[in-house]
Amino acid sequence: MELVLATRNQGKIREIKNIILKKNLNINVLSLEDFPDISHIPEPEETFEGNALYKAKYVCEKTGHVTLSDDSGLEVDALDGRPGVYSARFAGDKASDEENNRKLLEALKDVPFERRGAQFRCVMVLYANTKDYVLTQGIWRGKIALKPEGNQGFGYDPIFFDENLGKCAAMLSIDEKNRVSHRAKALEKISKLIKPFFEILF
């Protein structure tokens, strides 16, 4: 059985493979790195759910394989949920992680720490060419730090502070992160559905 991850983001690929392999599901996990003919996948929808479903359907139709996609981002309370679905391009279409982090910190420069509540949200979709799919969601609550800390992870991890752990996400090992992250929570739910999903199909 083969499962395609609808991403080229190496951070996401590592996190997802790490969790799936631990489940001993006997599934060969591929990614878009294995399908170089697939160009950039559009994200035309205004919600995480819409984008995750669009990407899963798009890649499944291109590859013929069951596809796992996610759309995730950071929702900041003081910014009315922004950057949300625009998290990866908050500072522009080709913005780096550092540029996005700088823009967010600048936007919150006058907001005290106690009012810098935020959450990472991940919506994950498992999709088959029969048009059957399942959807799960995971949320990771925290606060936006006053400055970046740590050099692990990617995206907004250096400025996302987990109050329970007392650390920014970029200070966590991959195993620590996979116990608490939004993606880990969504994947934990969907990993329980992967085997029955394949059994129904095949």
C-alpha cells in the first residue's frame, strides 16, 4: 500500500513520516519529491478545510494513489485569527520563515505578553480516487513570544511559546513536538483511520 503526502515541505514530511512509521501500518510513504512532474499546488480556498481537501484531491488525481494532505497555519487572537490560511505568505508570496516571523512580531510589538494568545491549527484530509475521504483537525494553543528562540522546526516555531512546556516550539525535539503539536494531534486521529480506509478501498 502506498500513501502520498501532498507536500514538499521537508519539516512536514519528517513529522508525518515519523508518526506513521511508529504506527507500523505497513504503508510505503511517498511525497511530492517522488513526483517531480507535479508543479506547485494552488491553495484557492479561504479555509484550512477547503485547501486541505483541494490539495488532496489534486494530488490523488495526478498520482492515482491515496493522498494525505494538510493545511495548517497560525491564528493569533489579537489579530482576529490572522494570518490563518495566509500563514506561509504573511509577508508576501515568496516570504521566508524569518520574514513572516519578523512581520508578525512587528504587528504585535505593542501587545503585552498576556494578550498574545495564539493557536496553530491543522486540518488533515485522507483522499482516495473513489472520491471517498476523511478529515481530522488538531489545535495547539500557546502564545506569541517576544523574540525568536530555538533552532528546531520551521515556520513560526521560533516565536510560538508553549506555556505548559515553558519553551518555544523551535526548542523542542521532534519527539517532544510530536506529542503536543497541532499536526501530531490531527495525524494521531487520522492514523487510526488509515488502515480501515485502505481496507474499504482494497
